[in-house]
Amino acid sequence: MKKLTTNCIGIDQGDMVMFSDFQDGGEMWTGTGPRERRRRVTFDEPFREVPSVHCALSMWDMDNGSNLRGDLETENIGRDGFDAVFKTWGDTRIARARIRWMAVGPVRGEGDWDV
């Protein structure tokens, strides 16, 4: 469990399209085997410490002729952002995927001083 001991807690959130491969024949739609897409998310302002980040699929458009396989992870979480990583494998065909994310952690307050 992460305990926040600061008086000023920040919450940053957003959503983004991870990929849209249907229109241009990208590898998530046309490929097979292990595939990965990685997108960097930058926070509106840096946190004072590394925040806790939650990331979830908010939309996916998949072919129904194969198994549905997907793995969404966060990597390289830092004070200023993180990498969202979506993976699939086998014969899964994914046309599009969108994610929503939320980061929670301590931020600088108006009364904080640099000493």
C-alpha cells in the first residue's frame, strides 16, 4: 500500500488512442504472433514523487474470427509520465484500441517553498 503523507494530492487523467490499424493495414490488424504498441503519456505537471497509475481499455475493436487476446501494462512510471504498453499474440486481429488512465500522487502546493 502506498501512503500519501503530503497535504497536496494531485490527480491527472486522460485518454488516448493506442492505435488504429484497420484503416492502414497495420500489424495489429494484419499481423500474427507477438505484437506490441507503446505510447508515452506525459502528465500536465510533474508529481513530487512517483505517482500510482491506473490504466484500462476504454474501447477495443476486434475481429470475432479469432481468440481475443490483449495485455495492457504501464511501464517506466516516473514523476513526469509513463509508458502505456498494449500487447497481443497468436492470430488475434485488433482494429483499434483506446485507453483511459489516472495518476494519483503528491504534488507541490501553493505554500511549498524551495529551501
